[in-house]
Amino acid sequence: MQLVPVRLITNKIHLMCGQKAPKFLGFITAVTFCIGLLALGGCKFLCPEPKLSDNVTIITCPCQLTRLLDAQPWPLQLSDNLTITGDIEISGSVTIHSYDLSYTDNYVRSSFWYPIIFADDFGGQGIEILENKPVGRQGWGMQKLTLSNIKLRLRKVTEYAADVNAPMVTILPPSDQPCGEGQRRCPDDLVCYDTDDDPYWRSYCIQCEKLSLDECACRDAQGTALDNGTECIYGVDDAPSIGTCRGGVCETGAAL
């Protein structure tokens, strides 16, 4: 728990009262003051350490959530976005804003700046994302995320859009939730990824197996390499390219 120094508390009280209290009353005054703050709502004035129950972190204060997220590094590439928290249980209602989270030196900046945005990849009850005033060339704005009585996980992602790397926090289901149809759970991060035959995006192959785009283009939904000569297609810099599989790699020709 992060506490305000006793001397700072007593000094503030002295200023409010207009006179200095005797030294022996300083400690008693500070303790009484802190107990009063906790009774009125500790989250607003103090930041207690979150409790851990059955490997699930119990979050009751916004500062606990921002501290947990700030401890995770920002990834440099989309395929490096395994900066995922463990299971989190939100007790009550917790609200954080884009500006509550900090950047790190790993955040790749470009000539255009965008704030951190939130993305709901869960769709569960108790998740609300609200837009504030738009900023930036694409009109992305500061956001407010409210989570209420829900169990989930959070992941930091560096999403590439146009000519900017955009920091994003995605909301994921908890690790014990069954995968949906057309999905497979990755043994490394316990996230359910799509395994369909979408030629532009095979999330399990890229994010779990850590293969390149041109390798994933020559694999089926079960992860089996396609035969040589099979037509393949994938996206590079938002420009889909077609080619032919050779040795498990898509050798492309002209962009579509």
C-alpha cells in the first residue's frame, strides 16, 4: 500500500487548522487521518495492493489496474504482443482513461501521435468504452474504459495503422473460458486465436506459432503446410499479394 508520509499529512493539517499541533499528537493525527480516508474510500486517496485469490488478481481501485498495466512492456511488433496479464477479477466498478496509462521507451513513435485506445475482444457483460474528444489525423480520441464485476485479461498491443504505430489495450476473456468455434487455445499465452482459412490474417499461426506472414499463407487451418504449387495470398503493408507455395513459404508476384 502506498501511503502519504506522516510529516506531509500533519503539515497539511497544520496549515488547514492555522496552528501547529504538539509533536506527540503528530503520529496519532496521521493515523486517524488515514483511517478516515480509508473509511471514506481508500481508492481515492490511497492505493492498496490488490488481493490474489486462486491465481486471480482482485481489482477494486482504478490505480491498481493502471499500475498492473504499466508494469507490462509495450511490444514493438504485432507478433510480439504477448504482454498479457493474468486473470483479473473486477470487484465493483473501475474506470480508467487513456491518459492514465504511461508509455515506455519501447513504444515506437512516428511523425503522428495517437493516444492509447481500448479494444474489446471479449464482448462480455460489464465492459463499456466511451469516446472523448477526437484527436489526431484519423480522429481517434481519448477513451474511458469502465469495467464492472467481470473476470478478464488485458493485453498491450502495438497496432500498425497507416503510417503510425498505435498503442492499444485489448480486453480478452479469462483463461478458463472455452474457445469459440473456429478457434484454438495457444498453450503459451492461453488465448483463443482464430484458425480459419482467411488468407489475409491467420491469428493462431502468426501470434501463437510465431511464423511469418508468408509462412502462414502456406498453412491450412490445422497448421499443415500446403503442397508446393498451391496458390497463396497474404497482406503486406495493407496490399494483398498473391503467389505460390514453395517449401512452405509463399513466393509472391505482383500486388493485387
